[in-house]
Amino acid sequence: MEIFKPKIKIAISGAAETGHCSAKAMELSMKLGEELVKRDCIVVTGATTGAPYWVAKAAKQAGGMVIGLSPAISEKEHINKYHLPIDYHDLIIYTGAGYAGRNLLLTRSADAVITICGRMGTLNEFTVAFEENRLIGVLEGTGGMADMMRQIIDKAFRGPGPVIFNSDPKALVEELIESILQEKNQ
């Protein structure tokens, strides 16, 4: 009898509003979604628009599994109040926790968090993950907070933390998975 083990779960933290992201952000996000599926990872998002949506779309188109954590209490609120999409997700969990609560649950639900572009919400997710010593990947070259994280960490005077920086989605995923497997086997 084959024993099944849980798959690696990667949370995607990134800009829902992408007007300030780099010109390459969408292409890099889509490539990231494909690479996560190639490595048999489950993609976890904030069930939102922008960069996390691009990753979800690419992951689903590549045959992967995507789980969303919504700030809303119901699908109706998710769509009507928060104006968030429901496509490209296998499952959306309606947390009813607002954005701050959703961000906490998102970072805790996965083995690692990847930051793409981003604004204040992305910075919130990053700091929650950083404070909880979660493994974090930063996809550089996507603009916004992602391209400022080295400076933010340096100015925070808290040490580098378990943060991996890379501008290549494939290399970033490989480094994160290697670190996750090392951590799980300790």
C-alpha cells in the first residue's frame, strides 16, 4: 500500500494592484506558477487579483492545485464587497478575518512564502512571515516591495532571517524546496 505524504505548500504574497510592478512582473509570476506545478507544489494565495492571480492562473493552466484564503466571510462578500475573483482556484476558504487576519492565515498555511512586487499588504505578509521565522522567497525584478526587501531587512536590524532572493523563478523554487526539505528532515 502506498503511503501518501502532504505536498509542499507555497503561499504567494504579492501586489493585487499591479500598476507599480515592473514590466516583467506578470511574465515572472506566470513562470513561477508553472515552476511550482513542475515541482508538485500546492499554490496558496490570498484569493486576490494581480500577481497572486497570475501565479494561480499559470498553476491551474499547468494542471496544479490552487487554494485561496479570502478575507471575506462568504463567496457573495468575496465578490461583491472585496471585488475579488473566484476563478483559477480549486478551493477558496472564506476566513471572514478581513485582510489582516487573512494575511496571518496565509503565511501560516504554507511551508514557505514567496513575495512578488507588492505594496503595504505584501509588506504586512512579509513581516508576519519574517517575525515567525518562516522561510521566505523574494522574486526580485518584479518591482514594489519585492525589490526593496533587502533594504528593509538591512534597516530593520534583525538579521537576514530565512530569506532567499532570486530573480529567476525556477532557481527560486528550487532553492526554496531544497530548504523546505532540509527543514522537514531535521
